[in-house]
Amino acid sequence: MSHGDIFLLVRIAVLIAVTVFHVVAWKLLGSELSRRKNGFPPRWRGGMGMLFILMALPGVWIVFAGDIPLPSGVLTTATVTYMIWNVLLVLMTLFLFLRRLMHRRLLSGAVERDQRQETEPLPSERQPAEQQRVPAPAVDESRRTFLREGAAGLTIISLGGPLIGAVSRDDEFEVVHKSVRIRNLPKQLEGFRLAMISDIHSGPFMDTSDIDPYVSRINGLKPDAILLPGDFIQNRNEEIEPACDALQKLRAPYGVYGSTGNHDYFADADYVSKELELAGVRMLRNEHAVLDVGGAPLALIGLDDVRSGHPFDTLFRQAVKGLDARIPNVVLCHKPYYLEEASEWGVDLMVSGHTHGGQIVIARVFDAVITPAALISGYIEGLYKLDRTQLYVTRGIGTVGLPIRVNCPPEVTILTLQRA
């Protein structure tokens, strides 16, 4: 099974999950409206059904027809509408669920009061007046409804505001500065600055105009060298053209270097790499380049995407052939799963992407990132260390699936080398 087939199966699984959620939301809404005084007229039911079907179409297009180009305005409008619809659907479903839960609790309390009243003693058996309990006041149904729906609404507002805000701020990328201490780093390399972006995913939702701001920001930071560790495209060869139009503007005194990612193999990785080379990106495909920085060497080692039949050790062995192991080194490896293997090889610093920082982040607890992506990898974003080897995972700048990030802004990274 090819990489493209696996990616398609994942997209189909996500589409099925979203469709199931839509069906549940539809049934919940229909049940709620049927309880209303005037019921749920058939024409309304039919109209709502058509709306649900219409709003599901962009998801179907993304999975099965994402390769078909659409006019930019149509694509943007459909995507934004689909995103807003799903956010509102989540909030509505949560509101109805909380409303039902509060209704059941209030109803349970009313039943308990009725039962207590039914078990009160007859007049002849009652205690003296001073010991009699005051009967419970009648329940005001309108007040109960107001409290129930008001509490549910306030909960939705408190949750929905931050969620919508988190989505809306995702066009604002973050520049992350990180110092990395390396043992036996020559004095000439102290303060050497590496800029990095990853997971560009050039395609329907990332064109030249989207990539240009990152390029301009990197150039403005004036790094010594620039690293691009993979996933330049989504899944088609022609998607590399807008990426190259932007990346050819990158400038650094010691050059621009890249390695392939898994999405580059969904198309023709050789073609993608060739186009990047023509745009001025030195692609390190299981090979290395040694920079001469004031007479001190720094090795940049690039690996092709580590995948089935192409394990890390095999690719790394090929990449470092003829390289002096004493030279400080930085490894470009798209997937961050191989910190243990890199440590065994004595790597100083490995840079990776692939995870998108989770892309959808539920919460952050100290250094822990709560995201579904954590089920796949223990390395989500930031700096990790094992023995002498350090790994930096960038959040990248692109997206996969829905073109949204929640609580996970795109990242431009500046790594500054320091002597340990």
C-alpha cells in the first residue's frame, strides 16, 4: 500500500467520524425541535436536512476531489463556511446536551419534592404547629426554564468565545527563539543562528502569497543558514511551483537546506526535490554538507523521509559516509520519532516537523501539550533531550485536512548554537 493510499484512508476515516457527528447533531436538534409547542413542521425538517447535506459537501470535496483546482474565492468561501458551520455545530450540540442534563436534574428534584409531600402525615397525626414544616412553594416552570437555558448558554459562551478566538488568530504566526547548547562547539560557531520552517504543505490552502510573509520574516531576522525539514507539498507535483516561487527569495550567507517529508512522497519526491534545487534550496537526501564558519566546520545532515523499507539507521549510515564524527552536526529528519536512534549515533541536534504541534490543541499544562497527536508521538513541539542529543520539533506553518489550527499558531524558529 502506497503512502497516498494510506493518507486517503486516514482522510476517509476522519470524514466518517465528522459525518457521524453531523448525524448525531441532526437527530439531537430534530428531537429538541419536535418537543416545541408547534412541533417540527415537515417543511422545516426538509430544509434543515438539506442544509446539513450542503454543509457536508466541502468535507467530501477535501477527501475525494481535493486535487481538482477551484477558483481561489470559491475555495476560501467554502472552506471558511465549513469551518464556521462545524464550530457552531459543536457549540449547539454542547448547548443541547447541557440543557437536557439540567432539565433532568431539575425534574428529578421536583419528583423528590412531590414524593415528600405525598408521605406527609394526616392532620390527626401531625405534630404541634410549632414543629410543622412549611410546605414547599409551587415550582415556577418559566423560571426553571430560564435558569436551565441561561446556565447552558453561559457555559457555551464561556467555551465558545475562546474556541472561536483561537481559530481566528491562527493567521498570526509566532517567531520562537531557542538556544541550543552543544558540547565541544568551536568558538567560531557560538551564536550561529539557524532559521527553520517546516510542513509548508503547498496546495489548495497554501499558495505563494501565503508563504511570502514567512519568507520575508525569516529574511528580516538575518539568520546564518536556513533549514526546511520536509513536507513541501500536499500530494501533487504541481503544488511545488508556488512553494518554489516563494522559497527562492530566501537569503542566508551559508545557504538554504532541505530534506524530504512523507507528503513529498505522496507525489514524486525526486521531482519535488529537483524543483527545489532550481529554486536555490540545497536538498540533502541521505547526504551531508559541511559549512566552513570562520575556519570551524559544521555538518548539516539530511535524511529522506524515514518510512517502511527505509529505516533511520540505513538512511543515516548513508548520509554520514565519509564524515568526520568529531564535527558538530545538525540533522534534518522530517519525523521526530527517532530521538533514540539519533542518540545512539551521537547526533548533537536533530530538527523535525511532521506533527504540526498537534494542529488542534485542547490545552497546555505546563510543558505538556494536550492534543490528539500525542496518541501518535511523544514529541509534539519544542526542545527534547536524550543524553547528549537534542531534538527540536517545530509546529510548522501548514495544515493537513481542514485548513485550521486551534491554539497552535504556525511557527518560525530561530535556533542559536551555544557552547555547553
